[in-house]
Amino acid sequence: MSDYLTSGEGASEPGYLVLLRHGQTAWSVSGQYTGRTDVPLNAEGRRQAMAGGKRLREAFPDGFGRGHIFSSPLHRARETAQLAGYSDFETLDDLEEWDYGPAEGRRREEVSSAIGHDWCVWDEGPETLPAQLQGDWVCTLPDGEKIDVHSGAGETVDEGAARARRVIERVTPLILAGHNVLLVAHAHILRIITTQWLRVDPSAGRLLRFDTAHYSQLGYYKNDPVIVRWNV
């Protein structure tokens, strides 16, 4: 990511990169890995999204300009953006959640039991899981809605980080021009984006708690990329 210059006639202060996690879903309650499966918000998630939008408007009363709001294409992120009051957004495929592959739709303890040792997505990644855990099935949510689940090969944390860097490259010119940019997406990919903003190893994302429908704010301090606010 480019450094900015504060010297020179007419130089502007950079804006901020604001991250909004989607609201609660049935799987975020149950602890199931929710990557590319299109799990919708539940009633609490919709309430959270509206409340998150209120907090964002208090923090950024001037809002976010046209062309400065981006969302994951997955329904839970798009609905969160709309309920938060930011309906004029562009979808970016690179904002999709980490592809958990064979872990998709499963809890960490289920995956660990299946492979015979404690598994952590940050340490080993989906690529270490056996192919026999892959497959397609239909899951019934607590409200009776049925959703299709696909469990494929998944992606490594480094592949997720490459997507994160592409997002940062996309929005950096806007931020350096003084605009605030809003990304509406998912817990893991937003944490990975944060690591790439800070220029640290993507596995450091495990240290960043990011609750449903909360926002975080990234920016610069003395020309260094920093966290300004977290999990608000």
C-alpha cells in the first residue's frame, strides 16, 4: 500500500478505511464456519445491522460518498449494508469471506474430532483437511429455511491475504484523496484486510476480535498505517 505525502502545497489529509461486519446469522450463533454459504441474517442480525448503522452515522455524520461503499456479494453483507442505511454500494468478489473448504458448515470441535487433533483455521488452514470432508448438502436453519452448503477445497490464509491486498489497492487512491471508504463484509476477511493494512502476517488476524454488526476504523498516523478504532 502506498505511503502518503503531507508536504507540499494543497496536500490533503487522508481519509479512513471503515470496516463493518455483517449482523448475526444462525451460524454465527452456533459457531459453524460460514464462508461462501449464503446464510441470511436472523432477526437479531437485522436489528444489529440497524444499530450498527446508527453508530456509524454518529461517528461519520457526513456519511460515505458515492463510489466509496463496497460490500461482499453474499446476502448477509448486502442486507447489513442496506439495513445500516448504505444502499448505494458496489459489490466486490474479493470481499467474500475466507473459503473454509472442508470446514464449511462445521464447528471447530467437529473438524478436530474428524481429523483426530485440535485444528485451528489460522494455524493449519482448510488446505490441510482431508478431501473426504468435502461435499454438498442441504442445511435446515432454526427457522425452517433450507440452504445449500458447498464444501470444496477452500483457500489458504495467504490466498485470502492476496484478495485483501487487492481490496486495499482498490480503495487506497480514494483514501489518499481524503475520502472515507466503507467495506461491509465478514469477520475473517475483514481481520485479514486489517493485517494487510498494517503490513503484518495475515495469521495475526486471530488476535483481533470482531463482533457482528460492529465497525472498526483504519487510518494513518505519522505516515504509518494504524488501527484508529476497533470493534465499536
